[in-house]
Amino acid sequence: MREYCPYCKKEVDYKIEKRDVKEFRGIEIDTYENVAVCKECHQDLYVNEIEEKNNERIYELYREKANIIKPQDIVDLRKKYDISQRELTAILGFGKMTINRYERGGVPTKSQSDYIRLLIDNDNKFIEKVKEAYKNGNINDKTYEKIVSEEINTSIAKEQIQDNIRRYLRYALNRKPDIFNGYKSLDIEKVENIISYIASKVKNLTITSLNKYLWFIDIVSFNQRSVSITGLTYQNQKFGPTIIDKKYDEISLLDDKYIREDIETENGNTTKIISNGNYDLDKISDTEKEIIDTIIKILKNKTVTDISELSHREEGWRKTKRLETISFEYAMNLNIIK
């Protein structure tokens, strides 16, 4: 193997030495690099192919350890909005060749990586940056309209999907007021706001527990006022009362007031509900809010298993067969509020 040696001023044979690399940019990576060494003067030589492989190895470990974005992450961001490297560079306000360098494998600083990741993960933040860049004259009308129009189209499509889910739920869950919905017509918007409110008060709210929160709220309301709050109908399931026909799945997809987060655990998948913090309680009376707050206070510090066991103590679950609809007549004798 031969390479030009600037010290010997001629082409020379070289050998490869393997050297430990313990850290990179202050992050412990514990890997190695290959170094070309002149066999005549024993000085280190720069061999492009060797250095490229060293960099690939080191950069990959550093990205993993420091949670640095990958080149493909930036490419995907550009493809999402159909913009060029030049347009993205102008939007971010980076140096002329910065995005090009990062997409070719260059490693951004941790602060730049975190900033780009924020814009990748948060569409609203990216759009804000686009509008700021346009206002400052960094991008032209064509770039601005292309991105903002995409935002509007995406927003419209999402709104249509949400409206379709609401229409479906009204169709699937609506029934005339009777003993099985607490003599209350379904109010899906009210349900959304109540769920968001509960999620804002309860850490790690699972969809399994949410079913019990809603059932207890409605059945306690019926006990005290002879009418439920949400108009939902419930049925007997293994782990306690749930919204009939598992329609809680569709309800959890309404992400205006809250979002669902599906988490894979050792014991299977768990779905959590996280509030967006924008719930509106104007439709909820003071009496209803008092009932909701009472149930939250009773259940918020209990485990999913504890909450299920509490629901199993109630006549509504004990005296109803599996998959049968639970009548609100069982609200007359409740353990939860004794």
C-alpha cells in the first residue's frame, strides 16, 4: 500500500495502526480508528478512504449516543415539503453548504441537531420558521406558498378525518335516552372535553382506566341527579365496564383535545391518553364538574388494576353478564361513593 508522504516528499509504503477512540465531541463512544503510518519516517499519513471509514464508524456511534439526527432525517423533511437543500438552508438561516454537508454525512452540533429535530417533529414550529423566513426576505413567494399551501391542505384533510370519526360515533353510539345511557343523548364534544380534562389531571392515564373514569362519572351522576353526563353506553368486559363495542378506540383517535400514545411494554401494548390542555368546560355545569373532580380525586393515585377491581365491586358489573349492556338502574347502590 503506497501513499504520498509530505514529510518524505515522495510516495511511500505505509502500514495500518489501530488506535482507540474513547470520545468524540465530549461524548464517550469507545471505538477505534485506523491510521496510515509511513514505513520510512513513521509519521501519520492522510488516506482519504481510511479516514472516510473512520468517520462513518465514529459518526454512527456519536449519533446514537448523543441522539443526533441522521442524514435521511433531513432528506425526509425536504421531501415532505418538496423543498431543495437551498430552500431549507434559507429557512433555517444556516450557512450556504450546511444542509448539503449534513446530508452527505457531516455531523451537526448537538444544538443544531436538537433544533432541526424540533422542526421535524413539530409541524407548527416548522411553519412558524417558514413564515419568519418569508417575512425576513430569506425565501421567495414560490417557496412560501408551496409550504404553507401544503400545511393548509394537510390541516383540511385532518379536519375532515376528525369530522368523519365524529359522525360515525354519533351514528354508532346514538340512541334515544333510556336506562342504558342514563337518559341522556350522546354529546361527543362534551365527551372529548371531559377526556382532555381528566387526562390533564391524571398522570399516565391509560385507555383501560379512562373507560372506568367515564363510567364512574356517569353512574355517580345518575345516582345523584337521575341523569348521566356524557350519554355514553357501557357494557360488561373482563376488566370492568367499557364503552360499548369498544368504541373507545375511535374516541381515542379524536386528537383535537388530546392525543393517544401507543406504547409497547413487556406485558403487551398500552394506550395512554395525553391532554392537549385546550379543553373547554363551558358546557359542563358546576354540579357535573364537581362529580368529575370527585372521581378524579378517588382514582388518580390508583393503579389500573386497582381501578378495575373497584369497578368489579359495583352491582353494574357484578350483576351483568359478559358483553351485556350495563343498566343505570344499578346506580342506586354504589360502593365508590360510600
